[in-house]
Amino acid sequence: MVVGKIVKIAGPVVVADGMKGSQMYEVVRVGEEKLTGEIIQLRGDRAVIQVYEETTGIRPGEPVEGTGAPLSVELGPGLLKSIYDGIQRPLTAIETVTGSIFIPRGVSVPALPRDVKWDFVPTVKEGDYVEGGDVIGTVEETKSIVHKVLLPVGIKGKIKEIKSGKFTVEDTVAVVETEDGEEKEIKMMQKWPVRKPRPYREKLPPTIPLITGERIIDTFFSLAKGGTAAIPGPFGSGKTVTQQQLAKWSDADVVIYIGCGERGNEMTEVIEEFPHLEDRRTGNKLIDRTILIANTSNMPVAAREASIYTGVTIAEYFRDMGYGVLLTADSTSRWAEAMREIAGRLEEMPGEEGYPAYLASRLAQFYERAGRVKCVGSEEKEGFVCIVGAVSPPGGDFSEPVTSNTLRIVKVFWALDANLARRRHFPAINWLQSYSLYIDDVTPWWQENTGPDWRELRDEAMRLLQKEAELQEIVQLVGPDALPDRERVILEVARMLREDFLQQDAFDEVDTYCPPMKQYMMLKIIMTFYRKALEVVEKGVDPGKIAKVPVKRDIARMKFIPEDKFLKEVAPELLERIEKELEALVENP
Amino acid sequence: MEAVDKYVEYTSVSSIAGPLVIVEGVKGVAYGEIVEIITPSGEKRTGQVLEVREDIAVVQVFEGTTGLSTDRTRVRFTGETAKIGVSLEMLGRIFDGTGRPIDGGPEIIPEKKMDINGYPLNPVSRRTPDDFIQTGISAIDGPNTLVRGQKLPIFSGSGLPHNQLAVQIARQAKVRGEGERFAVVFAAMGITSEEANFFMEEFKKTGALEKAVVFINLADDPAIERILTPRIALTTAEYLAYEKDMHVLVILTDMTNYCEALREIAAARNEVPGRRGYPGYMYTDLATIYERAGRVKGKKGTITQIPILTMPHDDITHPIPDLTGYITEGQIVLSRELHRKGIYPPIDILPSLSRLASKGQGKGKTREDHPKVMSQIYAAYAEGRSLRDLVAVVGEEALTERDRAYLRFADEFERRFVSQGKDEDRSIEETLDLAWELLTILPREELKRIPEELIEKYLPKK
Ligand SMILES: Nc1ncnc2c1ncn2[C@@H]1O[C@H](COP(=O)(O)OP(=O)(O)OP(=O)(O)O)[C@@H](O)[C@H]1O
Ligand SMILES: [Mg+2]
């Protein structure tokens, strides 16, 4: 192994000489305390290293040892329910080992527990031909997820021996005889370098919406399974709450939640809540399908840079088992800033706003790891990774480099708006600025699963909201009374759309999750009101009166009614009352 | 780890730039270690290693470099990282920005020495803050509820009464029904001696000083010292909270001055600047301060932070409030417009936010109606405020009856709910009742955000 000598220390960046023979991105042990670092630049025998721990106290002259391996994650049973830092150190185990509320330096605890014995059930038998990516057995890792033990990519051959029973992740569970006669011992744990995407056979077009239960997302700006979305917004506009909502209610099998340079308390909230919250889909607890990566803002900045890769590699691993994975990253801006900070210490030529010139390509490479795919292996398996990245633009200005480069890549844009947040219109997603490029792809699904008129309703509602914005400009000049009756109806209904449909309180027991059919019916009711209102206004009814019909008050309360009751009892009644109460206005104008 | 060359002294200063000294020919210097600098006139100063190469160390001098020369300055490397001696005797005492007593009292005999940079709290060891702190100020307790372990800054502007507000919070803050051990750690950075006196007088008058530890770096003290002050204060707070079971309220003022000091060092090092000349790592740096608030497993004490900052040109998008807002759990925003109207405290609730409010509100914490009534208040005030703009253009006659009600609501809300006396300590019940009373101004069908049962129970009958 290469052993070099430190010649310079500046914050998280250390320079060492005598490193000839090392590789780019190789993990090294820095100094007497053997802090973990990664080589990020090689020039002659001089290596520049980013160190994943605080470097205070390190001196020039101390050794740097190579490990020969790139930064990798451990993959196998024991991942779910874990909370890791940016380089996959298990934070719960660290708390136990150190007995401290703080994270000291130089602690080393393996990512997957070595003492747990998992019940391995083989799914192949001796003599079977297998190749990388094939499932050779299963472990019931949590109540929600059966962990499929995959043959590591690159191995191909005949099962020579296969075991069954309780094993640790380091025990051999199978022996494979490769084509050139070599015998490979297969364990439940494998490793994968984080900066290298895991392979797949083929990318498939995204056509199924990821159902999130957020009306503005599902109905208006849908995310497809395997798709990418960005959620930029100034501080306090709702990035974290939205991502937590997605993590709770989306119909993905596995959720990877990356807290990248954000608050400690937000991670704690997830740790405390998820073990108690019920997973709608399985009836088990949400934590059973969740993995947390927590590299909070006060934790070392180089590990923050790595956290994104750690998370996405684990996501791909579950995808390769044929699962659907949602990865949320809060916030990709902090990740970009970590890159900027490291680049700054390297005295690299800065690009826009001090970010390194490779910012755009790193962002693109990250989002490119999303997708719905045919998995590797000889069996037919399909899985997906969805990526939702929060962006925190300085001053809320979307023209800055991280936001603008992200928007060039992702297909869905949920634009958070400080003005809406100030008015406590939540989710504060601006309906005029946001978009989804998946709408056409997912329309058939909605038509099949809700109603054939889903798309018309959605588009018409969107047009109303756009029209409202135009009309409001006029109102600002001349007051509302000057508008023709038809347009006053539009203003009234647009307000209903905003308040009774788009607004959705994440903290309301019922409304926190709105199922697709309920979304459709709610929209249908409001749009029915609209059409009927137009009709009676044509007959001379004063729009002021329309605003006061009693059914409007009950339309406003739809969101608080559980789906079953709503669909069976409330919705039909509301549709009837809209007809009756508005018609009555014609008779006694 | 033992220092290799403990207290080796060098006279090889090769250059001095701003707050930085470059020392050449050094050996075995550790990154981040503390340095003693002896000036040509024999005065002792403290510094810290910012960067080290095989034989060169870059040192920042906390008391500034005035009076230093390249040929007659002596530099000693101590082999230690920055530490402060802490003890319970610190309560009731006043220190300078580096932790030296300035109240004429004796030196502190430390119970132990603690690293002022601390270590990051393990997120697993935290517990979500959820104990309601009653500040007695309606505009905070009602819509922007503060909880124990939260970090909630005051975003102010020059000339606004943020100091009064901070003092009033420090005086009135309590967790109801508990007589627990409470302390205030007060860290001033770059404030004027007039402001410092105001705080001292207030603390003395109310007897709060006995339970306070005060660190003061004045406007004419060295700017670089400000880098240390909040860290020393928070280390003291961690000692009091996690080792002495106290609930500590930390007031840091003015964070704007802290950030200026950070910028000064970055400029002296010729670093690539981020937005408006502030260093690119300012977010991370501020996080290492603000994230030291919290409530943790297995410890009785907590740390609640109220940092104060003045927004340059009242601009909330300026990097200092911007980066702060991205880290803290909300913000209390003071408004010049309300101040001009004579409203104290001039808290504008619309841009203000307490992200942990929902943890401290409701049944068992305050009162069952709290979250819903506040949600309605927000919506109503926002509506009233936007109608004000419209009125300015089209006149009040053009408005509907409903709109006029909202306008009146906004005015009354500011006059009766937001505005209160500098010594007025309102209970949460008084605050909530006042909110309901104001809602009677609106037509009842407008109260869409409150469930019928609560309206029945709490809305005063006209
Ligand atoms: N969907 C929602 N329903 C109810 N309240 C919400 C919703 N979204 C946001 N909020 C409110 O807004 C506050 C701020 O939201 P959040 O913490 O998600 O902001 P953020 O964009 O992540 O900010 P930062 O960039 O500072 O992390 C929340 O504490 C909550 O009070
Ligand atoms: Mg957030």
C-alpha cells in the first residue's frame, strides 16, 4: 500500500507527497488518527485529498496511507431503517459505541451490522446458471421489504453450492463456479463504488405517475415513476415539508431520504416520526421502507459532497432487486456548495459565482442515475429510481447557477413561491411557473384509474388559474366591479381552486394525503360548479349571489372528509346541490 | 495528542496582511492550533493556524495585527486547540469577547476546559424540541410559537427596537408550570458601548444578571475577536445545559458584525469570494454556530438560541439574513413600516415564521384551538394587507363589504394584537382570546380554516 506524507493542510483539504501509485478517488487514511479521506486530484506523486472529518490538530509530516479501493458503500441486508452519515457511517451505532451525544473524530463502525444473523432463503439450486444481478436468495429484512440477495455484477457461472439458514452478511451463502473454473464465494454483502452508476439492461419510458397524495403535484405537475423533479425555493417556502410528504406517502417501495447540509432537527423529526407512522400501502411502519442519509450542515463538508453519491448508489441497489425507489435530496444546493468549498481550497479557476466549472456536469450525472429500467440479470426485473432534489437559491433568485443548471436537466419543476408561503398558501408551489413534462405520458393512467375526462378537467382548471392572473392585473387597476359577469365568475371559481383544491395542509390528519380518485372528484365538483355558474350567469343571475350559495361552504370542507365517505356520500350530494342551489337563483333572481 | 514542539518560539514572521500573519521556517505546526503572539511592545495576543504547509503557517490574530512588525514579533505555537475554561462561577459575570473577565472580579477557576468549536451533535441523539416557551409577546406566542431547543433569530434593521424585544423575551420567557433551572448566555459582537450598557442595565434591573453569563466584544474591539465570541458563548451554554441541567437561552447580537469579520479574513486570504464578497463557506460556518441549539436525549438541559441580526438596507435577500434563514428554524422579522406607525414590537407576522410552532401548539401544550385559529389569522391578515394595496389605487368605495371587513381586521390586528407594552406579559390564553375577538370582525362564513366545533366553542357571540 502507498504511504505518503502530508505537506499542507487547509480546512477539509490536505495535500500529500509520495503518493505515486495511488488512484483517483481512492480512499486514504489521513494522519496519525487515520481520518478517512478521498483522493480528488493527482499530480506526479502529489495527491490532493478531501477529508471526511475535521482536520484540526493534523500536522505536515504525518502519514497518509492508501487503501487501494475507491469510496464504496456496503450493500446487503441491514440497510433499511438505518441512518447513515454522508459516507455511510451508521449514526445509531456510533452513538452506542461512543456513548456520546456528539460525533467525535476517527470512529470506525461498519455500515452493515456484522453480528446480526439473517434468515437466508435460497431461490436457486445447485447446478443453476446465474449471472450478475440474478437473485440467489431472499431475506425478510423488514416487514415491508424482502431483501433480494443479488449475485454481484460481473460474476457468471454455475451454482456449485447454496446454503439455507441464518447467516451474517459476511458468511458465505453460495459458491459459484465461473466459466474459467474459478470458484467464487458469495456473501450477502457486496460493495460498490459510489461514484460509478450501477448498470442496467435498458431504460424504459416513464408512463406511470408516482402517486404522492399532494393534489397540486399529482393533478397538475405529475412526477412519473423513474422521473426527476426539482423543487427550488427560498428559505421557509416548503422544500423540506414537501419532500417529507413525498417520503411519507408516495407509492414507492423504498425511500432514501438524504439530508444534505440541512438541519439536525429535521432528521430527528423523521427518525422520531417514521417508526410510528403507518405505511398506507402495507400497513407496516414507514421506517420499514426508509433509509436516511444525514449529513447535516454542521457535519464535515467533504462528507456532504459524498452523501449524494452514497444515497443514489443505495437507491440503484434496491432498483436492481426490482423495486421502485424514491430518492429525495435536501438540498442539492448544499451539495453544490460543498463542491465549491473544496474547489476553492484547491485554488481551481472558479466558474459562475465561484462554483467549479464542472457543476453542470456533476448535476447532470446525478439526475441521470434516475430512471425506470430493466434490471441486469437473466431474469425479467423492472425497477425505478425517482430523484427529487430540493434547491436553495440564494435570495430566492432562480437565475443562480444551481437552479438554472438543474432546470436544464430535470423534467418536473415545482417552483416554490415566497409570496404564497407568506400568505400561508401551502404547498406554496406556484401554479403559473411550475411544469411537468410527463403530463402526456401519465394521462392514460389517470384516465383509466379515475375518469375519462380527467385531462379536460385538469386543463380547464389550469386555464382558469391562468386567466385569473390576467384578470387580477385588471382588478388592480380598476377594481373588481368593472369586470363583466362571466369574468367575475372566473375570479370566484379560481379562488375556489386555490383555496379548496390547491391548498393542502401537510399537518391535517385527513388532508395530508389525498388519494387519486378523491383528487379527481374534488376537481370535478369545482369544475361542475364553474360550468353551472356560467350557465346561470348567462340567464342573468348576479355573480355576487353565486358567491354566497351555501354549497360553496361545503365544497370548501371536502378536503377534510376521508375518501370513502367523500366518494360514497358527500360527492354525489354536492353535485346535486350545485345543480339545485344555482338553478334556484334563476328562479328568484 | 501531545504537541511535538510545544511552545517553540519563532521570530520568522515573513509578512502581515490584514488580520493574518505568515510565519516561515516552522516545524510540526498543527492545523487549527492556538498561537501566542508577542508584539514588539511585549503585549500578548492570541491567534489560530488557518493553513499550514511543511514550513509555513498562516495565523489569524484575534486581537488584530496593529503594532506587529515582521522583524520583532515573536510567535509561539501552543500545540493546543482553542479551549475555554468553564465553571458555574461564570454565572453573573461579564467577560470580553475572548472570555477574559472585564467586570473587575477574579479570574474564573475552571471546572474543566472545553474545545470552543465543539463537535457536531449526532442527529440520532437529538430530540425534537416541543416544550412551549411563553414569551408573553402575542405576535410570537400566537403565530410564531417558540419551543425549547429552537433557534429563532430576529431579523431587524438599524434603528429598530430589536434590543428591547430581546430583553423583553429574556425577561419574560418561561415554560409554564415549571420552576426549572434557567440561564441566559449573552454574546455581543461589535455592538456600541451604549447598547452594551442598555443590556447590562436591563439585566441588573431585573435581577437577570445573576443567572446570566455575558460576553462582550464592542464595536471598537478587534473585529477578528468576533470569530471567537459566539463559539465561546455556545461552549459555555453547552456546559450549563448538558452538564449542569440548565435551560439556557443564548442571545447572539449582532450576527451581521460577525459575518463582516468573516468577510474580512476571507479578503485578507485572497479567497475567491461568494455573493457580495462574503466567503463561499459562510453557510457552513454559520451552521456550526446555529446548529449548536437543541434538545438531546438523556440530558435535562436545553439550548435555545435567539440570534439578532440587522439586515443591511432592510434587505432580507442579503446573504447574512438569507443564509441565516436557511439554517435557523424560522425568523421573527421586524418591520420599519410598523415601527413608523408606532407599533411595538413591530413584528411583521407574514414574513415571520416559526417552523417548530406546530410542535408547541395545541392541546396539552397551549390550547386546542391554537393552530387553527392562527392559521385563520394568518390568512385573514394576508388578505387584509393585499387589499390595502388595492385600496390605494381604486379607493375604498370600490370594495365589497367583505373586503372592507378584511381591511378593518388588518388594522385592528396590528393595533391590538401585535402592539403591546414593553413590560406587558400576556399569557397564551389572553393572546388566543384576543385573536378570537378580532375574528368577529370578519363575516362568519369566511372562517374556512377553523372547524365548526371550535368556532362554536370559542368565537365570542356578537
Ligand atoms: N404543505 C404544507 N402544509 C403546511 N405547512 C407547510 C407546508 N409546506 C410548508 N409549510 C410551512 O412552512 C414552513 C417552512 O417549510 P420548510 O421547512 O419545508 O421550508 P424549506 O423550503 O425547506 O426552508 P429551508 O430552505 O430554510 O430549509 C414549515 O415549517 C411549515 O410551517
Ligand atoms: Mg428545508
